[in-house]
Amino acid sequence: MRICVVGLVSLSTICLFSGLAFGQTKRSKSDADIGAIGHRNIAQGPNFYTPDKEKELGNRLALETEKSYRFIADPSITAFVEQVAQNVQRNSDKHIPITIKLIDTEEVKAFTLPGGHQYITRGLLVVIESEGELASALARGIAHTALRSGTKIATKVQMTQLSTIPVTTSGKGSAPNIGIPLVELKGRREAELDADYFGVQYLFKSGYDTQCFLDFVARIGDANKTVSETFSEYPPLAQRLQYLQTEIAKILPRRDRAVISTKEFQEFKNHLQAVKPESAVTQNPGKVN
């Protein structure tokens, strides 16, 4: 990310520039109530997008995104992922249907667009080691949909843009607003922590061992390690794991039996590795988060 520090200054910009500090969101009683899953609204906060507008936006973004990739079409692979996803969806706060597509690329990545569009790459499916880890990846995406993360971040950016006060300019021409990208960055980091918080609840409610969630985050949670921590869209990995461990101990009851993996997952993994991958389309891939 390139930032040019000239021209426009706002109060929010000044606050954000002081280290991009962020912490755990203050949680309500219902947020921590496992029994309330599916009967609560966790998408609190300002949002300029109605649910219908969010669906329209998500559909447009999905159409553009899907022009850039080739997808896995093998029915046994897609059916198993869908089976696990359906179980997690039934034990979540999602308010709209989830659509999951598998991108045929070796890149290790998962992302969710507004409107319930979730994408997982072959590369990610290859590196995960249990059904519980697959369910964890799906649970985080479903949590982003339930939280309406994308449109809430967009709303924060727009609100910041409206509140920005021109103070001075340096040099010729108008200067870029550094506050908007910093607001978005902070919002994305907080959204990732929220997806962890609710995602691990969905995993627990779906019958899986919560250690799988920790293992998944530890395995790929530092995906942006090539990016300076200051500008990474993800909170530091150690911080994420610490928050998760604290939350699991605080809100999730102990139990003796929980699913880590299954014979069906191993069959799925063996088949996935045996199927020759197609080359991903590289024209205009775009960056989607």
C-alpha cells in the first residue's frame, strides 16, 4: 500500500495514524451465548446498505470475480465441501444463503464477498489437515456474511470521507485522503477478529473440536507475512491466537467428544490430490478480500 501524506487531514486520520491500534470488540451477552446462535443479530453498527442492496452488490462483485478464475467442477470434491458447509450454516447466524465456489489455483487463500459469496482455493484445501480445519475455514467465511463485514467496512470508509476536513495542501494539485485507506485497514483487522470470535462458536456448535480452529488459524493465519505488520489486513497471528484461546476458555463449555476429522475427509483429500489441477486464469485477476 502506497500512502502520500500531504494535503487533507481529519481527526479520524490523526487517531488512526497513531499506530493503527485496535483491540477486542466489547461483546454483548447474546454475542457470547452459544444457545442464542441463529436467533441473534450480530451485524450491529452503521450500514448504508440494506440487505437487498448488499445482495445486489455481492452478485455484481461475484460476476466480476468469477471472470478471473477457473473453478473446480469435480462433483465429489464440491459435494463434500458443501456437505461440511451445510452443517456449519445450520449452526450459524447467517441471514442469507451461502454460495461456495472452489477456485482451481495453488494459491492458499479464502475470501468472502458481500451477499454470501464465499471462495476457497485448491491450495488451501490441500494444506488443511482435518475436516475440523475445513469447517473452520467455512465458519470464518459464514461469520463474515453474518456480520455483513464488507458493507460495514464500506460504510465506515464513506462516513470518514464525509467527515474529512480540508486543512492545507502541499505542492501542486489536490492531495489524496490518507484517512480512508487507514479506516478500511483498521476495519478489516477488526472484522477478522470478529470472524474468529463467531466462527469458533459455529465450529463448536457444529460438533467439531475447537482446537481445529486454532490449528487452522496458526497454519494459514499469517498469510500476509510478506506485508509489513503496519499495513497487513490481518491482526498479528500471536494476538489472534491469544484472543481465541481466551474466548474459548471463557464462553465455550468443556466436552469430552468432538469431531476432529473423519474417514470421509481423508477420502476427499486423497481424491483432491489425485485430480490434476487446471491452470488458473491470470488475466485481470484483481485483488479481492
